[in-house]
Amino acid sequence: MKRFIEQLFAFERAEPRGEILRLQLFQLFLLGGGVYFAWSWGLFIRHIPAIVAPQGIARELDLSWFVGSDLALVNAALITLCAASVLLRRAERAAATLLVLLLHVQYVARHCLGKVAHGSQYVGLGLLMLALAIWLMPTASARRRFTLGATLLFMGAGYVCAAASKLVARGLSWPDGSHLWLWIGEKRIDQLSDLGQVELNTLQRLCLEHWWLATTFLALGLLTETCGFLLWFPRTRTWIAFALVGLHLGQHWTVAILFDTYIYQLLLLGLPPPALDALARLLPAANGSIERTSRARSAAAHPP
């Protein structure tokens, strides 16, 4: 267990320039993603006439006063201020906690019509881990590593659980090409109702023409999700991250479901260290920040 924790969080290892840059970009991605979702949900909440199907905490907390008003935009503005405070390290404990709570309220209000979207889940997970890191970790380096490691832990577990749920529902017969035919047909109905016309892409036509190809795609997707735990280990992280990106692109091209924030997050987490080191050398501002971080850590480790 100690070896697993060390591989996942790497608290005791030196931080290469590229890895510091990854962790800094990851924090920026999480905060930026939180602000983006807060405003996009806020604009949608203004037009919701009433709560139809309360989800999660909305079953216990009456949010009828919140929907259909400009309060959601006020909430988005507060979330933006909290994100800026965390980024600038001003009252960051209170700001990170408030950010997670307010964003969750925004999420629940946005999905009070019955259908819950999942494209923001891993951004929310990362923000929760960032808030925990700010409260629990003593140094900036430990916070960055905890945020990254804990997010990878739950992302890997999430993909494995997704695969397990498919196997529980249908067993080994889940990767059956006829199932993909059914999902493509359902999406054609959605597109017809939204756009008034349906146009299949080349991959969809090939899958509908060849059962074995549709079955292969489903089997590869299931296998990739089952291997999601490989995100936990540095040696396999890049390979499985890019495989999962391929999984989500395949979902988009076959059944028109796009989790774009998942793709961006996986690319950021799976970018190979040599590429990050090269990027760090190309960014003068990042180099200066990294050098200051390194000098501060060295000074703390070796006081005069």
C-alpha cells in the first residue's frame, strides 16, 4: 500500500519542471472549467420555469426560489470570485470550500428537469480534491500532488465501475453489435427531432453494415474502461489516458455523445513527461514560476 501511494502521489520525489507545469495547468483547467460550467448552467437556469424532477440535495433543499431568476448568475459571479481567490491564494480555504458548494447547487438546479448530464463530473471531482488538498496538505507542492493523485484515483475507479455496471447489466453479451445498432437508431431519432433531418457519418454506416465491426468497437470500449485503473501508475498512465481519449472520440463518432472536458482532462493528465519538459522550456513565464518554486522549496529544506 505504501508503494501504491508513493506511485500515485509521489510526495517524496523531486518535481521535474514539466511535472510542476502539469500540476499548475491542471489547477488552471479545474478552476477555469468550474467557472465555465457555472456561467453556462446559470444562463440555462434563468429559463427553467419550475423544478420538475429534483435530483440529489434538491430532494431535501427547496430550490424553487432559485430557478427562473437571475440568482443563478449571481451565484456564477460568486463562483468566479472564489476561483480567482484560490488562484491568487487569498483566503483560499474558504474560497475553495465555497466554490465547491456553490457549484454543486448550480449543478443540481441545472439538472432539475429529469435528465442529468455527466460531462462535468470529473471537473467537479478535481475541484473537490483541490479543496481537500488546500485544507489537508501543508505545502504548495503537496497540494498539487494530492489534487492530481486523488483525481487520478477516482477517475480510474470511475471507469472501472462504468465497465462493471455494463457487465452486471448484460454480462459478457454487452459488447453485442446489435446493441450499438439500437443506440445509433435512438440517436437518429434525437437528431431528427432536433434538426429535422438525419445524416449518418461513415463510421456509423460501417457499423450498421457490419455486425462484427460494431461488436469490436463495443468490446474495445469495454476493455478500455476496465483498464481505467492503469491511470494510477506512472508507467501506464500515458497509454491508458490516450486510449480513453480514443474511447470518448469513438462514442462521439458512433452515438454522438461527446464528453469534451473528459478528453481535455485526460490529455492534460496523460501528456508524456518529455513533452511537458519541452513545453516548460518554451514558456518563460512558467520557467520563472517553476524556478521560484524550486528555490523556495530548497530554502525550506535547507534553512540558513
